[in-house]
Amino acid sequence: MKPIKVGICGLGTVGGGTFNVLQRNASSIAARTGRPVIIEQVGARRDNPNCDTGNINVTRDIFAVAHNPDIDILIETIGGYDVAKELILTAIEQGKHVVTANKALIAEHGNEIFQAARDKNVIVAYEAAVAGGIPIIKCLREGLSANKINWLAGIINGTGNYILTEMGDHNRPFEDVLKEAQALGYAEADPTFDVEGIDACHKLTIMASIAFGIPLQFSKAYTEGISKITPSDIQYAASLGFRIKHLGVARQSEKGIELRVHPTLIPSDRPLANINGVMNAVVVQGDAVGQTMYSGPGAGAEPTASSVIADIIDIARTIDVPDSAVNALGFSADSLSDSLPVLPITATECCFYLRIHVDDHPGVMNSITRVLSSHGINIDAITQKVTREDDGCADIVILTHNIREATMNKAITELEALEDIKSSITRIRVETMA
């Protein structure tokens, strides 16, 4: 059978890793596909010193790769939005299959891209867009396809997980650990996408679409970052039997779809609570299989290349009969439905952790509990921490029972208006993972 010829656009971390693994494992990849997979061309603005491209056709014009008639599969690893989108749509128009690691592009423009691919009868594969080397897309789309997925939750950004792990293990403030993460290359110079949850929200949007058979709806998801979490919060949570993780949660109910990324208390005995450092993990609850968890490296050159090349192999196996390939989101296009709304965060329900910084004198606790009671908020646990020497105030920590977010918002507004409350209340949602 004739070789499959691929063109790699972008020779940075992921593109370079893909190039090297394709070269190194060429014989085993050919044995899996039944034909050789050859790097026909590379499009990159600059060379990668870790890649030996001496015998490869290299161009500085990535669109030349999209127009190259000899290429069967274009691999997009340049990242970003506009140029990457134009490149992929050009390749599709030229009748080429596409493999991408671009979660932002898929989450925000995937509906358009997948429609273009259907019109040209080509495949767009994106395993590497979510959780790096963890094959979570295939698990959701194929391995768990017999199940009605009830919910999924994941630690899907290694930078945020590294920061929270370091803050908890070494009692370090957010700002110090962020600087270290930037020095180590875990966080970008502008870390907004990672620490504010945007990167995780892109990934959550993709997983939820596959899990629930809904169109990609990134703009409707709720996102909250970790910059307001303090070492004290992590210590208080631990004393109550919890760990704090930056979690992406997608849940389906009769009311609608929850799509939310935010700091979360998880019981410390849950496997997901013990995923540390830059590692990623996703827990999925299916009606038939029950609860399963998938963990591993969420980024890095060769872990991500592992997922890119798995997509190449899948395409190579079906390249002569693309109609036999799995639908991009696991459901036929005409069965994707947005009949269930994506719920605003105010319509969701959960338990809450509250840290309330107060003047330390008699009667404060009664004032707080009176406000909560007036809103129908039941308390599961309450404790007053030692008075702080810096300002003579104390932290009151409360765990509530399950309550609607909109109700909690009203209670917090009323609490913060009390004279004895000395700063904004820290509110962290709780997930039991049960």
C-alpha cells in the first residue's frame, strides 16, 4: 500500500516531539497502519535544534504545506486562533485530513471546522487538544460510548495543579509559586489562560460535547481562577478533610448542562484529590461502567506527540474509507442537540466552603449564622481559627450543606455588609465525587 504522507506545521514543543517520535518509531507505526507514514514536508518559521530535518523538505510558508498535493494529512501545532483556523480550513478545502493539538481552536471554532470537514469528506482529529498524553477523547467517544455519561470532572491544567500543590505542600503564597512555574517553563509570561481557568475551560467544553452529545459551547461555560486562593485556605481545607484543586466539572441533569471551571474542595481520600504537580486526571461517571479515572502527563513534547500520532494512525487505518471513521464528537452531526440549556452558574447547586475574616469579639458567630439561616443555608461544619497577630482579626471557616448558587450569592452580599466582616468572603465550591 502506498505510504501516508504527512506535513507538520509548527516545529515547536509539540511539533518537534511529533517529528521525533514519528521518525524514531516509524517501523512500529507502519506495522500498526499497514503502510509507512512519511514526513513529506515541514512548515515552520524557524528550525528546532532537537529535530534533524536534513533530509526533509522544510518551508517557512505553512500554507505551502496545506497546498502541497502530495500530502495526505496536515498536522497543525502552531497554536493560536486566526492563522491556525485559516490553515486548517485551507487544508480541508484541499481535501486533506487534519490532526490538531489546538484546544482553543476546537473549543471556539470546532463546530465550523467539523462542518467543513464533513462537506469535504475528510477527518479532523484532535486527541492531543485535551490532557496531553491521556487518551481521554477516545475513552469518552469510543471506549465509553455504551454509557449515558452523568458527569465528568478533571484536573486538566498542569500549571494550576502545580501551583496549588506547591502552595499546599510548602505553605507558599500564590505569587511566589507562579514565578517559579514561569521560571520552570510550566507557565507562560502571561499566565492568564492557565491560572484563570481559560485553558481548562477549552478542554472541558470539548469533553462535555463528546460526553453529552451537545454542540461545542465554550462561550456559555463559567470560569474562575485560583489567584485568590491562599495557603491558609489550603490548610483549613486539609483540617476539614479536603484538598483544593482547580477543577473542570461538566454535569448533565434534567434541568440542563453544567459547564464550570473553578477552585474546588475534594475529599482528600478521593483519587482525584491526590493528583499532584503538573499531572492531569479526569474522572467520568457512566451509568453502565460506574466511575473511571484517567491520569497522566497533560503536556510536554512527547506525551502530547503520543496523542497526535495516535490520531495519525487512526486516520491512516481509514484513509481509503473516511466514511467509516468515528464522528468527530462521537455523535452523528444531525443528532447533536442543544435542547438542554447550559445552566448559568447561579442555577447550579453544591456545598460551599466559606472563609470569613472578622473582628474577634463575642457575638460575631451568632451574626453570621443568623444571616445564613435566614437564607435557608444549613451548616455542616464551623470553626474559628486562632486570632491573627497582624490585624487582631480571626478567620471563621464554614462548610455548608447543598444550596443554590444564587442563594449563596445573596447571603454573601448580606454578610459582607456586616460591620464585623473585615474583607471579602472567600467562597470555594465543594465536590464530593460520589
